Amino acid sequence: MTASRYYYKAQLSGWSLYILISTAVFILTGTKLSFDVLGGIYLVFALGLVVSHLYRAIIIKLGWLEKDIASLIPRVAVACIILAIVFHGIYIFIGNLAFGWKLAYTWTDANLVTWGMLFFIWSLIYFTYIFFQRFRKEEIKNLQLESAKNEYELRRLRDQMNPHFIFNAMNTIRALIDENPTKAKNAVTQLSNVLRSSLQAGDQDLIPLSKEIEIVKDYLEIEKARYEERLEISWQVQEGTEKVKIPPLLLQTIIENCIKHGIAKLPDGGSICIQTVTHDDAVDINIFNTGVYDPNAKSDSSLGLENTKNRLNLSFGKEAWLTIGNHENKSVLTTIHLPLTSIKNDKSNSN
């Protein structure tokens, strides 16, 4: 059942309950249920439905649903007073016209308090439901994010620490030990950094792009030692974009795909270029790599890309996305689009 259907059912049920309670009170007090009395009860029912629905529209229009409880209390209090005054005026006007009540509008009428209380109760129920739904959605989002992080970490441990990766890295280091001991030591340090970052991926929700770049550079240095002249790397990082927040190891996943499904399959190798471009309210991270992208191909890279898209969606919603395609028939372009607000939206609590 959609939220709208819940709302309309709640409206009808709530104001129908008023009819039942009012009728019961009149019966218990011995009041005769004349045409005028029943007309007044049903008039409140009809007006309550219309006025409260218009009140809801105003709440949505003014953005009250996004405000906290402290700022809502005075707004709701004033709104209930205004609604009671307006409601009472319409109630008397229609009652006099339809039932010949001949009532005058007086500020001391006890009904003003009654109408105010009715709309206060309506507001209390409505905002309680909205806050409950918001809390529930946040809980679901947090659970989805935690689930995605766990899935991602397991996939990273499987892909990053699989025997092929370690075997290739160790073979590269072994070949360097006699040829270039210093370079071999650096490669061991870089491999340690990459593996440690994989194990610690779940510790933070977001990290600065600058930190992600450090991890990627360590990884690329190992691959550079392995592919030598077959792999060319270039960086075009605009100043200031290093502060943008990114899910950990997101960029490295893309780089791994570039090498595994692009450079490694080409006899002459190729190049990878990492570029950042700022817009008015966003930052694009563009990764160019030599190769051809086949959108119909099914591989573990497509699973990795879907996982990456899901992580972006859970972290930033519709403000972030990932695209991949062929660029000028020369290379594959992968773009990670991030909102500039992510610079301040640091969930990692890192110093």
C-alpha cells in the first residue's frame, strides 16, 4: 500500500471516529439527535477532511516535513490557532445557511478551543507518522549501506587478495630483487599498503580523494613494475578536488578493471589517465584507458561496476553516478560524478 493510500484511509478513519465520539457524547448526555445536531456533526466531518487536507498541502509546500521538532512546535501551534479561527468561521457560515442556526461569531466560543485541539491532534498524528517513516527509511538506508559495504569488502578480499594477484605481485618483486633491490623494497611496501587498505575498507564510509589517490598510486606502481613500458600512467588532478569525499577503494576498483580488462589484453599495452574536472556543484573523476568497452559483455567487471554504482547511490543518492563507454573510438572513458557537498558530508569521522 502506498503512502497516499495510507493517508486517505487514515483521514477517513480519523474524522469518522470524530462522528462516533460526538454521537456517543450526545447520547450519553441525553441530547436529542435532531437534524441540526447530526448536521453539525457531519459538517465538522466534511470540513475537517477538506481543511486538514489543505493544511497538509501547505505543510508540504512550506517544507515543514524537512524541519526538526524544535522548529516545528511554534509553527504547528500558530497553524492550529489560525485553522481553528478559519474553521469556526466557515462552520458557522455554512451552519447558518444550511440549518438556520443564526449563530454569531464570538471569540469566547468554546468551539474555538475544540477545533484548535482537533487540529493539534491531527498534526501530532501526522508528524509522528512522518517522523516514524523518515526514521524507518534512514534505518533501511543504513542497513543497505552496511550490507553493501560488507559485500564490497568480501568481494575486495576475494578479488584483491586472490592467488593470481598475490602471485603476479610477488613474481614482479622477485624479479626485481636481483635486478633492483631498492625498487623491490618499494614494491613490497606498496603491496603492503594496498593489502592493508583492502582490509581496512570497512572502517570509513567516505575518505578524501587525496587518500584514495595515494592508494591507487601504490597499486599502479606495482603494476608499472610488472608491465614496464606497456603501461603508461598520467594524472590531471585539478587543485581543490582532492578534498572531495569518495567511498574507499572506489577509484581503485575502476583502475583494476582498466588494467585487467584493457591494458592486460593488449599486446602493446596502453595508457591510463586519471583526470578531475570541477563543475558548479559537482566534481567529475574521469578515467581514460586504452581499449574497447563492450556493454553486452558479461564479466566480473560488470559486477564490480554495479557494486560501485550501488555504493554511490547509497552514499549520495541521485547526486552521484557512474558512466562508462567508448571515447572517440580511441579509449574507454569511465566517469564518477560526485556532488561538491560531499566535501562537507564527511561520514568517516576521520581527522
